[in-house]
Amino acid sequence: MTIEEIIKPENRVYAKPRLLNDNNMHYCPGCSHGVVHRLIAEIVEEMGIEDKTIGIAPVGCAVFAYNYVDIDWIEAAHGRAPAIATAVKRLNPSRMVFTYQGDGDLAAIGTCETIHAANRGENIVIIFINNGIYGMTGGQMAPTTLEGMKTSTTPYGRRIDLNGYPLNITSLVAQLDGTCYVTRQAVHTPAAVRKTKNAIKQAFQNSMDGKGTSLVEIVSTCSSGWKMTPVQANKWMEENMFAKYPLGDIKNTVKQ
Amino acid sequence: MKEEVRLMKGNEAIAHAAIRYGVDGYFGYPITPQSEILETLEAEMPWETTGMVVLQAESEVAAINMVYAGAACGKAVMTSSSSPGVSLKQEGISYIAAGELPALIVNVMRGGPGLGTIHPSQADYFQATKGGGHGDYHLIVLAPSTVQEMADFVTLGFDLAFKYRTPAMILADGIVGQMMEKVVLPPARPRRTDEEIARQCPWAITGRPATRKPNVITTLELDTAQMERNNERYQRTYHVIEQNEVRYEKFMTEDADYLIVAFGSMARICQKSIEEAREQGIKIGLIRPITLWPFPYQAIKELSDKVKGILVVELNAGQMIEDVRLAVEGNLPVHHFGRLGGIVPNPQEVLEAFNNKFPDAKK
């Protein structure tokens, strides 16, 4: 068997998506962002909507998302991505509009915009990377930081009496009538990656179909912020993060 | 819609002018004394006629970011608020300026600082003309003194904003916003099509067609050399605006021995003061800056050679006076008269203040 005989479309298990460019990613080893970026590029390409897709980048590690996925992007002020997506979608109803936000951006400074965009049922997608820490600024406590979790601003571990409870914003958003699809996924195993891909795909379709707000939370690791190896971080996430943030659909009013 | 003569409030005129201009989106949040802008737009339902988007946002912060978003898409978008709300918008305005995006922001000023009062003021002059948000940037600042100008400056503001890719602000005060006057509303023009926007704004976020590279609107640049070049580009634009877009109005300056400088509603009150002064034989003229930035330094400097003194009259503790003093470069005495906290002086009070500051004028 020659190599030409092996390289056939039916034998191909993976190819780099065309929309994912060759720029060197600034993400740390083991970071979940790269996988999610790739999924977005893959899905936009598969759905054939690159001329209709508009991404809203956050402030946080993914601030440079626009450097890696070759679609039109707007870089938002910290926390304001859902407000920006609201206006983009209302002014361009035929477009597929998504935000890409971390836990600090979405669940701390941007809580107001998140809740209200979802409550209005804006036909947008919110992709929410939840790693329980502020990565970009050097590992400070996030609203989703677990109790006891050490960060640079909770050096002895998060204390409920001092810092309050970890915020389960995704479950909160699922309560809102404007949301049509709210799900929590991860990208730590091939199986999880495939589930996440399906979730994002459905969310993107919901935006195109005008079904309301979709939120896809992706429970993620931050090996640098957590001060673990990528392998340790995945294990720690499974044992600790999933207990507080269990995976699966929380709400889906758009049955396939 | 054809040209139409109506009697209405300044705030209402802004709303009607926006629909007729072909504005694509308005994003606002209620605050006195400008809520009629949002209310009028909601009542007019322009989404049924022109397709204009009108949205009551969850906050002033959300509203200005919606404007940033719409502007990034090459759309004609605007917001309005009053002083405390405009303070909240400053971060977003800085982003719009840094993104080199066209947009219109309306500030119908009320007294401050803090929550202040709902009554008229001009105390946001510094904020509007000297930056307001963080970083080195300017807004084109238009100061209307009539309801007609409230309507006209919607058109002018957008035209300038798109011409220079920079945000423009209508800096009105509670008087111009709330008073009713006759206004000639321009004939309606259609909103631009997506094709026209793509042609006029090749940088706009539209969804990337296969024929071009991705468009990205970002204000982040970690390469300091590039960031300096970006800033130099902004400054070049501001310089061109300073050269080309200074606007002001003169009133009885030809034979004037003294000059009053005032803007917005205060300029109209001062016109009356000047008429009364002339009946007493005191020749005062008025210069009314229409663009507060760029400021008419040259026009004031030229007049300063012909007069003995200048009184700057503002509804604040002395803000524009700093620009007037810069203009005259110490050539002659420049005094200030202002009322604070929402109080508006009448023409006699202004004249009295003038006579106190310039006792020799009567002789």
C-alpha cells in the first residue's frame, strides 16, 4: 500500500481547519483555549458560515483569539462582549454572532451584560471558558474559583467568609426565559472534545435560526495558574471542578 | 418623509433628526433631562419604517459598548445620556476613539458633580473637550444653542464622524434639551445598504467574504513601537480636524469694545445681555464657539486685538475660560461669570456681572 492510497478523505481522522491560521499561539501548554479555538474554526468551516460569522473577543487570555481564527472579530472591553454581540446581531440579523469569554470577564465584571443579553433572548452564542482563575493577569481569584483553591489573591485558599461562594453563573443563566440552550462541557478527553463540538455546533445553529441565547460553558484547566502540569490539571479538574460544575445539558428547548 | 416644520423639544428634535438621517441604531438608558430622546424613538417605532434599531440597554455602560459594536460594523449608531451617565460611558468612548470608529454621543448636561441635579449645567466642558476617558484622544464636540441646531448637529455630527473616523459629541445642556422651539426637520434619507457600507467602510466587521482578509477591530497593541505609531496616526487626524472643522458664530463683534464668549444656551442669554448693554452705550460683542473641540482659538485671538477685555460666561465654575485664556495668550484681561448647580442667570445678571468685572466700560 502506497502513501497515496492511504491519504484518502475516508481515511482522514484529522486535518487542521483552514480558518485556524499558523500564528504561534500564546497559550500555555495544556491550556484549553487552543482546543476550543480549533473547534470554532472547524465548525464555522463545516457549517459554511465564515462569511456570516462575527466573533467577539474578551479581555483575558483569549483577548488575542482574533490572531488565530481567520474570521471578522471585535475586541470588547472587559466584560462587555454580550452587549457588543447584542448590537452586532440586532444590526446584522443574518449573521452568526458569538462571544468568547473567560470566567472573570463573563461572571465578574460582565455579569450585568451576561444576564441581560440572555434575558432579552438575544440570538447570540456565549462561549464561556471556566477555569476558575484569572489567567492573563497572573492567577487571581475568579468568581468561579472553588472553595479552598489557592490563587495569587487567595494565597491560603478561597474562604467563603471572606470571598463568598463560587458562582455557578451557567445555572443562573439557564433560569432565564431568553435562553434556549445552556450546556456545560469540557475538552480534556477526545470524547469530551466531540461533545463540546456538537454543543457549539448546536449553539451556532440556534444563533442562525434566531432561537434565543445559547451558552456553552467549557470547564477548563489553567495549568500555569493552578501551578500544575497539564496532566495534573486535567485530573484535578475532573476531581474538583466537575463536582461543583457537573457536565451535561442544563437546558435545551431546541430539541434536534 | 419630506422636510417638515414642527414645534418640539430639543431632545425630541434629536430623535426625529436621527430617524431622518438614516441612523442604523440607537442604544440608550433613561436619565433626566434627556429621556425624551429614547422615549420619542420608542414611540416613533422607526424599526417599522427605516429599519433603525432602538434598544433600551441595561446600563449606560452597555449602551456605549453597543455603540462601539455598531460603529465597528460601519453602521451609523448613537447614544445619548446626561452627565452622570456620560461619565459611565467614558471607557467606551475611549475605545471608540482608539478603534477609529465613527459614532455620535449626545450629552444633555445637568449639574454635577456626583448625582448632582437634574437642572441645566455646562460643567462637562472639560470632560468633553479634554478627553474624558483614558488616553490621548479627542472628540469632535458640537455645542447647540437652539432646537434647530439639536436637529442639524445630528447630521453634522455623523458626517464629521464618518469623514474622520472619530466619535463626535453633541454637548447640549438641559435648557436646549427641554425647551420647545420651531424646528425644520430635514427630508428623510434612506439608511445605507450593506453594499454601501462595505464600500464606504472597507474596515467594517461584516462577516468575512472569501474575497478579503479578516477585519478585526481592536484597541489592544502590546508592541510599543506600533502603539506609538497608532497614537501618532490619531494625532494626525486630530490635527487635520483642527485645521478644517473649527466652527463659531459672531454677534455684533464688528464695533465691539468688549467681548463675551459663551456657548450653548448661555450664548443666547448673553445675546440679550449684549442688546441691553448697547442700549446703555456699552459695545459688547459675542463669540459663540460651535465646535468646542476644535476650539476657535484663532478667531478669539484675532478679536482680542480689537477689544479691551473678555468675559467668559458659562454654567460652570470656569472651564472654557481656560481655552479663551490660551487663545489670547495674556493679551488682555479675561474674566469669568458662571452660575452653578443648575441655576441659570438672566440677561440682567450677566450684564451686572460684566459691569462689575469691567467697571471702566460704562465710562
